Amino acid sequence: MGSNGLKIDGRKVLVIIGGADVVHRLPLAPSLVNSPTGGDGSPRFLPLKEVISAPLSACFFLMFYQNCPFPLSSSSIHKLQELTGLPVARLKPGPLHELIVQFALSENHPHGLIASSSSFIVSLPGCPKHSYFLDKGIEKSDTAGAMVKKIPFTHPKCVPDMIEVLRRQAAYNTLISSCVSETTECEDSSDLLHFDVFQQKATSFSVTFQHPLEENLACVMVDVLSSRDVICTLHTHSEDGALICSNDYLTRVLKRCMSIPVLMRAIFKKATQQKAEETSLSKDGVCEENCKDQQVEHNQQ
């Protein structure tokens, strides 16, 4: 759980030491400074030259629990390599959303479908079933990614920033995974609500759907700004009436649940309430006009 109430699935990582093809100078003694943390609250570490160290054909690794590969965007991998100064080895690039789908099905549904489908049916109480189409993009784009088991580093000062990159990625993966289920077909598709999910950047995506009260399309943009912050922006056609869903309301809903289906349900519930209120106001207006007409007729008599 992030400090701003952002709910993300917990992930475990371990620090290990392993062999390397290149000699690295590694600290052999604790380098964490016991004095107060830095201005941003992060721990402070002594430079390598101020602690006992030795050249070794090895390095430290931040390894995912049980050595289970985790989907990382190309952008996240690049940031990690910039932080550590070391390449992440044995990468096999692929479309990020496809990798997240594979991971979600293998982790939560070990006996489920092979992740070849792009469409998933999600059931929620209190609303019709949702159908989500996840655009998987292409391997050689800015929206690509790779499955990563471990990330090398040589000094512990890198770890806090590495963890932040992984937490942000975990938040993004959690949102996309919320659209994934074992069910890919629905016998009765007449009442399905359809949503298309497209990745825009490494940490943002759009959800497109038919306006609940109009015939045009509407779109919600989701931006994962950090591991502690995510924002939603609702876009509707200029000819359509506005939905009574402020961006602040949508952001608060998403932070609380970290689920795209729950966010979409909230939008459609708000639309239903809005339609009922408009219908009620319309009836009140007609009733008031009828009363005026009756009063005029009475006065004329």
C-alpha cells in the first residue's frame, strides 16, 4: 500500500550474490550510514572507497521471489540499467501487455487458458458483464517489455531507487491484470459492456468505451505517475453531454481499488444516476407546465 493510499499487489524480492562474467569491486562490509536519512527520506550509504571492498567475479542481484520472471517495460529496464550501470542479461523482448497477460494467468489461474487471447470477460456484482480487449502492441516499439528474473547491481545505494522502479511497474501491471480472466467467451453477449485497452506510453494507457448516455465513444486515460500516485482523465465527444464524473472522483476510485473493471462500473453507475435525475427533472418540468396551463385556463373561465 502506497503512502497516498494506492493499493498495489505485494511483490517479494531478495538480495543475493552470484557469479558474473566481469570482475566487479564489491563492498565486503556494511555501508549503510546510521546517521539521519537524506532529505528525501532515503537511506544514506558510504561510497565504495570508504568501505572494505574487493574485486570479485560476481555481483549482487535483486531477484524476484522464487526466481519467478516479472514483466517489466523496456523503459523500466532502461531506468534500472541507468541506476546500476549494469545490463540486465538474457532479455527476450515482447509486447508488454501480452507479457502481463501471461503473468496474470500463470500466477492467478495456473490451470487456466494459455495466454493467446486478447479478449476477456470480467464479471462484477451490480452490473452487466464486461468484455475487455487488450491491444498487445508490437515487440519493437516503445511499449515493449521483457520478463525479468533478476537485476544485477554492485552497491546497495542503488536498491531504494530500484525498488521504486519495480513498485511503479507493479502498479501498472496490477491495473492491466485486473482486465484479465480465465473467461474469454460469453454465451449471451447482448448485455456485454465492451472496453478497449490500448497502451499509450510505458506507464499510461487508455480505456475506450461507448458513452453510457450517448452514441459516441468516451475514453479514460490512466497515468501511473509513481508507485504512490495514479491519475484518471475522462474524455468525451464535444457533442455529448458531460458525465457527472469528475477526474478527481475517478482517481480516488482507482487509487482505492486498483481495478479497471471497478472504475468502469463506477462510471456507468454515475451515468445511471445522472439519467434518473435528468428524467425526474424533466417530469417535474412537464408537471409544472401543465399546472401553469391549467391555471391559465381557470383564470380565463
